[in-house]
Amino acid sequence: MKVAICCLISLIAFRTIAQTNNFPTDKFTIEGKVKQVLTFSTSDLDTFKTKSLPDLIITDHIGSVRHTLTHLRGILLKDVLVKAELDAENPKVLSEFYYVLEAPDNYKIVFSWNEIFNTETGNNIYILTDEDGKNYKQTDERIAIVTMTDFRTGRRHMRNIGKIIVGRAN
């Protein structure tokens, strides 16, 4: 009986640990409705212009403070996305495009083309390169994204982006 209980506890503990695994990413792809799939590694991201950012309080869906990100630097997401040529027959259809950012744990964030390229929000969506004085290559939360102007900042704070899927609403 004791052996069975020990096995059961071990299985439960193993399952719990498996659910909390962090999947650090060193690269991500931009795929979907693009003329050519692009892959960006952390080395590729180092070639983009970075900007110092103010500290950011991360809140949950009801506004409760979860934690604070400090000593931030980042790359504008749109500076990366503009490198992927959309599969659009003319500029009139750009309003039909959207971007789904996906992490290895299947967490997803969605932005419209207009939101990124046609509003002030697009000037405030960053891929973090430094947090708390550490370069993102030194952490297990590589290629994280934040939207500095969100009211509920945790909803679009994603760690470990694995891919960006470009879609088109029909």
C-alpha cells in the first residue's frame, strides 16, 4: 500500500512539474500569410535599435498587481514585423491582416495590422532585450513582449515567443 501511495504522489508531482516547465526560445518565425517565412534569432534581434523603457507594473485581468518589470530595454515589434512582406494584393486589404503571437506553452496574443501600424499602440509594443539589468539571453524568459500602454498589462505580456502567425480575415 505504501508503495502505491508513493508511486501516486510521484506521478502527481511529476505531472505538476511538467505543467510548469518554462520553454526558453532563442528564435521565432513569422509565417502564414507572408510571401516568405522569416526566422529571427536572438542574434538577429541584436541588430535592431533598442530603446530604454520605463518600469512596467504587470497587472492581471482585474487590475491586481502581479509584479514589476524594471530596467527595461526593447525593440519595437513593428520594426521586426515590417521585415515580413505580407501576401497582400494591394494596400487596401492591409486592414484584413492580424498577427497571432504564440509561445511554446500555447499562450497566444492577437494584434491587428491597424493596431500595430496605424495607432499609437504600435509605438508601444516591445520585444524586451533587457530586464532588471540582464540581457534576455541570460534569462529563461527570452523573447518576451510587452505593450507599455495597456491598462491590464499582463494580458499581453508574453514570454518566450515561438512564432508569429500572420492571418487574414475573410
